[in-house]
Amino acid sequence: MTKPSPETKHQPWFWTSALASILLRLVLIVYFPNTLNFSSRPEVSTPVTSLRRLAEGYWLKQASMSPYAGSMYHGSPLLLSILGPLTVNRGEGQTSNLLCGLAFVLADFITAMLIRGIGQLLQAADIQSLKLLGAGGLSKFSENFASGDIAALVYLWNPLTIITCLGYSTAPVENLMIVLSLYGACMRLAPLAAFGWVVASHLSLYPVILVIPIVLLIGSGLDTPPKKLFLQQTHGDDHKETTNLSLNVSTFSWKRVVVFFLWASAWALYVLILCAISLKEYSGLGEMFKRTYGFILSVEDLSPNIGVMWYFFAEVFDFFRNFFLIVFHINIFFMVLPLAIRLYHRPCFLAFVYIAIVSILKSYPSVGDSALYLGLLGLFVNALADMQFSFFLFSGYLGTLLLSPVMHNLWIWRGTGNANFYFATAMAYACFQIILVVESVSSMLNHDRALKRGTATVEKKVQ
Amino acid sequence: MATSLSIVFSLIFFLFILHVSSESTLPAEEEEFTEELLFRPLPDRKVLSHFHFQIHTPDTTSYGPHHRLFPKAIYQLVHKYRIRELELSFTQGRWNYESWGGFDPVASSNAKPPGVELWAVFDVPADQVDASWKNLTHTLSGLFCASINFLESSTTYAAPDWSFRSVSSNLRYGSLPREAVCTENLTPWLKLLPCRDKAGLSSLMDRPSIYRGFYHSQRLHLTSSEFDPVASGNGIVLEQTLTIVLQPDALDSHSAFSSSRKFQPSWSMNSLFGRTVDGKCALAKSSNVYVQLEGSLVNNMQDTWNNNDGGFGSNQNIEFSVSPDRMMKEVNSFHGEGSSILYGFSIDDYHSSKPFDLGFKWKLPVTWSCVKAPLRASRFLMGSGNEKGAIALSLQSTEWSQSLPKADNNEQRCRLRVDIFQVVPWYIKVYYHTAKIYVDGMLQSVGETVEKLHVSPSEDKVSPGVMEMILRLPCDMKSAFITLEFDKGFLHIDEYPPDANQGFDIPSAIVSYPDFHTRLQYKEDNNSIKSPMVSKMQEKRTILSYTEVLLVPLTTPDFSMPYNVITITCTVFALYFGSLLNALRRRVGEEERLLKDKKTGKLQLLLSKWSAKLRGKPWEPPSSTPQSSPSKLISSKVLFKVVLIAAIGFGWQYYSG
């Protein structure tokens, strides 16, 4: 792999700011452990990701009870074994969560590095395919922005990521696993991708739908312009180097996919066995599925969050509850296939869209999920350069995220507002996220059209 | 052979003994009803009156299922649900442990948490206990006109392991702190008495005077050994008590003077209840009224007590309007406060023309304080806002427990054992790992002070959280605090009660001190009439006290909004689905034209290729597409679609119809 020269030029700048963001986190964790009480914010920690609930689960387990006894802990038993011991050392009381905080900072850093790696791979592939298409004018534009660096820095400096990291929720670990699986798929390393995918799905269920982009990445490689363009190109001028092109537009490799699925089932088996071992004395895997996936799917906890479901299920009539549960969850899966059909040639972008949709519609969303897809958005900074409403969206995100704590305070703490205030911000936030997803999808499609037009003009010039 | 013979012999011997014993006990067994009333002046110018009715029926095997006195409803209840022990109490007001005492038998068995408290021990297999409990709650609900049936839901009752009463897996405990207790609960309770409130001591129960009191608690305690093969023969004992704390109106002329505040108010039965007793209930075996003077009161009066020799009942401090029939003095009182005195009055000789009206008059001002529980337990909430909070249980040492270390100093360090039993509803999500124990303001490690801890955490909408804890606190401590953090839950709109903004109640915690027992040993100087109440007082009984009921305000959703929320949320979902799908399938104008051209072109290409092949002629690409063929193609496509839809419709009709 040849490394493009502009990136090396940017690196010192990148490293200093990445380290600065890590330092900021460390300073905030070490010096303001209790003043920044993010862990109790409903925007940051959800019933599934809250570290406080994890500590309760660990305590129950230490007291030789099932960690799922009671309705406190809803996470994975593996996370409990890894993070549980870190929550215990409450000798002084103040620095009890320091070790967990450090673990989350590390997770954030690794995630950012993996995003950077994905970005570099994507950019290299992009430049290559644009060169092959002969649209030199377009490729020059994308060389200027090292999208990997930008995405990694967006992820690291995003206030949502920092808040999630300081809020002691397990979302950084889930994000790390998702990004790890994408990185593995981009590198076409089936074991790594399978591991990331299995663990991410085990932790929070929704990453299951990432199997489609991962399979596409592993089967047919990184994001490219539509295959049609290459065919057009080859059809248009036979006298060019067709062999190189046909190599690039290689067909879907089923062998790799089968290998991926074999690895995935091996990892799944491994994870299940580990879970079974750690829950052996208690009630076993059946209860684990009921308390984790069942809890996520049946929206039992109605405490407020930034999602769309809690208030709905607090208010909806019991008779219709099951119907709406099915409808709302199916809404995520309804869009999986159309998106896959339309964006199959851009699996990384497809993964981004899936992650964004999940973070809008999942039952217990937090800003940690938003932080992940906003970071991934940076990967497509070249393709999405002409996205509409970007300033409007930015202000919208800022506004809702500032208003949400205010409304929560008015409702819960002062009692001067009511639930509708907070619900309104959640609705606005959902709308802004939806606009972001729709706009990014349509501008990505427009980008492909522009590429097509560009190649068409090139083609005409050649003829 | 020899062993079998010996077995047969022993069996015969056993049967013989059984026969003899049943023969010997049979004629002695009778149903018994006793009524008793205890008065006790309280240090804060109030009077405790404690009615005690007891009906005893012999075992069914020896006596048969028909009863003269014993209420049929209760008998059937015991047999249907196989109850071994049951206690139901209706209470209004809170027992003041500070000034009314926490150590004496009346306080520790009759001070009950506000509202309804019910616990029962069943004699059924462990898997049927819950079903029996549910049926029992419904039966009692009908019997006492109360909403005890709310205890049916598994979120309201708990199965304590070891901290409440004895070790029994068949015990269920539930309480309804919000239940309002009124005369409609008293009337069915009185109906269980043979004389109701028509005659005997129960005729004193004038409803307005009872419910004007500071505290009243009606209690029903049931012990049955019907299903116990070992201790059979005791039958069923139904004990009904009514404990009332009343403020007597000052009777005497002293009240006019400002110095009269020193005097305790004098009272009579007529001034307390507005009624007098016309004689005993004809069905009662014995009918007695007692006046109890506490040890420290007697102690404070001691100096004037000794130089008085005018017989009991009249001394310089107090005077009864009726001279007592007997006097009992406490022996071996083990807190050196002086021994209490019990005066007994028999009302067998009174009748309607000569009603019994006991008057009690103070002649000298006297102050005293009652015997308190080893620690003063109280519970409160910490934190503000509707998101989270903490429950704090404080145990303050009383003057009584400060004298404790001298008692047993031989050990390395004197430790006071405190048992705590607490039930928390599921919407108070307690983080048990945040339990902190402070002794004299210093944070203690849990392992150091907690001897035993059993937690069964609450499960959303299924079961409440139960915490049972044994603490070993140093005897010389001043105060101890236990704090537990919790998150407040958010309920579904239907789960809120009609007055949702009033808040939700956390039932009282029970704090007991198993190292200490209440026991009043009375030396009976007179002809001893077996009195169930006095023998109850003499029983060894663990001291327990109830903490306050906590009121937790929970956040409410907007109750008027369900339709708006449903429509708005569904609109957002529609926005997501519609706009995303639109973005995916939208095509720019020229693209669409291109696509259409290409499609038709391809089809044309294919068709012409096929036709060329069929005709066996070399294929030549068509130079220009004729305009007529696409329209024809489209029409055939439309036709195909129509046929397809019709087929689907037909199939649907066929299979669903």
C-alpha cells in the first residue's frame, strides 16, 4: 500500500490535537470527578449503559446472587466481569470510578485511531477508483482533505463523546466494538470483523444489522463509485487498459463471506460459552437473553431519555402496547433492505446510515450513539461536501442538546415544567437526526450522480 | 421378628397413651371468651386504653367443628387457607415511641405502622403459599370492608427470610400505608365478638371518642395449632385488641389555675369514652379492668408511697373512684427503674342499675418518663428533585442504652444487635451497593458492622425490594445512620393512583432488638384469676419498633396527553420513513429518461436477438427504436399488473374467507 504524501504532512498537527483531547479528558476525570455529574444525566447514561447499574449488578454477583436479580443490570455478563472489579475500590469514595474512566478514555482513543485507519483506507480506495475512472479533476479535491484525520478528530473533540466518556456509561466500549468490526471489514480481516460484530451485537443488540455492510465490505471491498460507471467506462473505450479495471470491479467473493460467517459463529459460540460460564451458578443464558435483549426490545424502563419511545410507551394504552412495540422496532428493519439495495457499492457509508438510524430509533438511545455516527460522518467529508442544511443541522443539534438539560431540570428538579417540555426536545432531536440521515443519503446519491456526469463528460471528451 | 414385635407393642402403648390423654383432656376443654381493658396514664398527659378480647376454641379433632362463641367466619378462614398464624392490624396515627414507650409489651406488640399491616404463616407446601395468600387477602378484604385485596399483587407483599418473626418460609408480609381506617372497619371487627358492642367492655366503644384519639390500632391476631401434629390440642386462639391513646379532658377544678399544667389530668371512663360499663358480657368467662402504673412513675412516687398504709388504691398521689380488687407488683424488673404496679378491677358484680365507671384522680403533680427502646429508630428521605434520592435510617441511642456497656463489659467490645427489615416498592429502585453505614459520623465498612445481609432486589412490576440486615453496633455509640441511594422509577400512565401528585408511600421498616425482651413478671398477691392479657404481658417477646412511612413524590407524565403523544411520535416515524424512502427512490429527470430508454433498448435488443436466432439470420443491432413498440410494451405490462393484482386479491379472498 502506498501512502499518499499529503497525509504525512498533516500528521504532527493531528497528533497534537488528538493528544490534547485525551489530556482534556484525563484532566476532567482526575480533577473534577464529582463536580461534573454527567453519569446521572439521562442523555448520557441509559438503563442499558449506566455504570452505576453495572456496579449494582457486580455487587449482586459478589453477594452470590444473579446479576440480573432485580431490574437493575441489563448489560452483558462479560462487561460485568471486566468492568465490575474496577467499580469496587471505593476506599475513599471520591476516586471510585477513576479506573473505569481511564478504561473509557483508552476505548475512545482506540476508536479514534481505528476510525482514522478506516479513513485512510477509504481515501486510498477513493483516489484509486477516481483515477481509474479518469475523473482527475474530482480526485484532486479529495486529496486535500485527509478524511481519516478529520473523522478521528471529530470523534475525539466531539463534546458528546467527551460527555459520554466522563459520564461513565459503557457506550465507548460498544462504539469501540462497532468501529473495530468496520475496521476489520475494511481491512478484509474476517476474524477481526467477526469478533467486532459479534461482541457489538452481544453488547447492544442493534449492531446485528451491520452484518450487511460488513458482508459487502468483505465480499466486494471498500466504497467505490457505482459499478455501472466502470462498466460504462469499459464499454465506452475498449482501447484503454481493461484488464486493470476488470480487476478492480472484481465480483463479489463468496469465499470470504463464508469465512466471515464461520468466524462469526465461532466467536458467537465463544461469547456464549463465556457468558454461560460466568452465569453458571445463577440462571444461565435464558435469563441473560431475557434481561438484555428482552429488556431492549420490550422497552420496560420508561425513564426519560433522548429517544422517541419512552414517553410514547408511558402514555400509550396497554392494549396497543405490543402492536406499537412491533411497529417501532420493525421501522428500523424496514429501511435496511432499501438502503442496502441503493448503497450497496458504498458499504462504509451504508454502515454509517445504519448506525445513525439505530441511534435515532433504538429504545434507550444516548448521546454516545450520536457521537459515533457524527464521527463516522467525518469519513465522508469529501463526498458529502455539498450537503444541504448543514448549518441548520448544526444549530439544531446545538440547540436541542442545550435545551434538553434545561427542560429536564425544569421538569424533574424544579417541577415548574412538565414531561411534554422534555419530550418536545427529544422529538426535535429525533427530527434533526432524521434530516441529517436523509440529507446525507441524498447527497451521497447526488455525489454518485455527479461522478457519473463527470465521467460522462470525460468520456465525451475522449470520444 | 423381635423388632417388629417391639414396634407393634410400642404402637399399642402409644395408642393407649393417646387414648388416655384425649379422654383426660376432653371434658376440660371448652370455648372461652375473656374481655379485658387496660388503662395506663402516659407521661404526656394522655391515657392509653387497651382492649383485649380473646376467644379460644379447642382443637377440632376433640371438639368438633361447631362453635358457640368462636366466629364461624374466622374458623372457616383458618381451615380453608390452613393458617398457622395471622395478624391483621388497622392503624391510624403513629405510635409515639418517645413518650409512650417502646419497651413494654403493649408497645412492642400493639404499636403498628399506619394503615393496614397483614402477615400470615401458612401450613401449606411452599409452592402454594402465594396462592393461599392471595385468596386470604380477598377474604379478609370482604370480611373487614378494607382494600386488603391490594395486597394480592406480588409487588406489595414480601416473603421475609429470617428478620421478621421466626425463620419460616411460609410467612408472607404486606402492608398498605395509605389505607384509611374508619368505623366501617371497626364494625366487622366487633361483629366477631360474642357480645358485639352491646354488652361488656366493648360497649365502651363510642365511635366519635375512639376516632378522636391520637392513635388507634385495631388488631386481630390468630394462632392455630389445628394443622400442627406436634402441638395439637391448643386449638385456635383469636386475640382481638384495640389500642387507643386519648387525651382526657381535665375533670377537676385545678385546670382553672395556671399551675394545673403540672398536674396530670384526671379522668374517668365516662370522660374518656362518654359511656360506662353496664356489666360484663354474659358470655365472657372473666371481665376485668386494669390500671397499670409504670415503673418509673411508681419510682417517682416512691417516697410518698412507703409511708402510706391505707391499703392499695388510695395513697397521697392517686386515687381511684372504685377500690381495686387486687394489686400486682412487678418482680425482677431488669432495668432498675422501679417496678410497675397493676391494679385489677373485676366488673362481675356490676349491672345496669349500678354501672361501672372507673375514675382516676391525681392528687399530687408528678412527672415521669416511660421506658424506651434501646435505640430510637427513625427513617427519612434525603435529596431533592424527582430523579433520585436516598433513604436514611437513623438509630439514636437513648438514655437507656447508654447504661448498657457497664452491664456486660467482659467481652472485647460490647455489641448491640439490631435487625432491620425493610420492604421497598419496585418504583423506588434501590442501589444496594451504595449502602453506607455511619457510626457516630464515621463511615464504617459494611463488613465490619453488618453481620448478616439478605437482599432480594426489586423487580419492575413483579416484586418489591426486600432488605434484611443484622447490624452489630457498638454499645457506646451515640448515633448510627444507614443510607441507601435510589432512583425514582417512571410509571406507566395507568399505574398512577388518582391523586398521583400526592406521592407514593414506602411502608415502615421494622427495627427489632433480639437481645432484649419485654417481660413483665407480676407477682400476684391475690387469688390468681388466669388473665390472658396479663399472661400475654409476661411472655418473652422481642422488642420491635416501626419507623415512619416515607412519602416519595414521583414524577408524573402529562395525563391528558396520550393522543397527542401518539400522534406526534407517529408523525416523527412517518417523517423518517417517508423522507428516507423518498430520498432513496427519487431520480433526477434525465436519469429517469435514460433508465427508461435503456430498459426498452435492452429488451428490444434481447427480443431482436431471439428473433434473429429463431430465424437463423445474423443479428444486426437496430439502428433506431420505433415509437410504437414501447407503448405496446407498456400496455402489456399494465395488463400483467392488473392480472397479478386480481390474482392476489382472489387468493386473499379465497384463503381468508
